[in-house]
Amino acid sequence: MQVRGCRVSEPIRQPWGGACRIVEWIDTTGQISRRVVAEDVTAAEVRATINRHVEGRKHFLYDDEQTPRQVLPRQTAVRR
């Protein structure tokens, strides 16, 4: 898989011990993807993570008004 850019976060400490990092990359179509990896991840493991990524929700760098948006249903306020 070809990517336009990739970055790995600083270690994020967990309150219960241990740490993790976030790998974030942008593919050639502008889709941003993120995965959580171990704190001691190597460059080879980052490449493997990107290559075996399973697509989920998609987020793009541009804002297309024609694209349907996911919205949460609004609840009507109950007056007492």
C-alpha cells in the first residue's frame, strides 16, 4: 500500500500500567486511518500494521457537501 504520510505518536501512558502509541497515515486518495500499537513498536511492525489494515469508517481530508453525513438522532426534550 502506498501512503502520502505516516506518523507515530509519543507513548500514551495507561492509568492501569503499560503504554501504547497511535499510528496514523494518509493513503493516496486522502483517507486517514489510525491504529493503536504497542509502545515498543518497530518500523517494520508499523509497515505491517498499515499493510494489513481492514477498512472501517472512512474520513477524508476534504469536505464534500454532497456526501451523506452520519448523525445521531435528536431526542425531544420532555418538559415537566
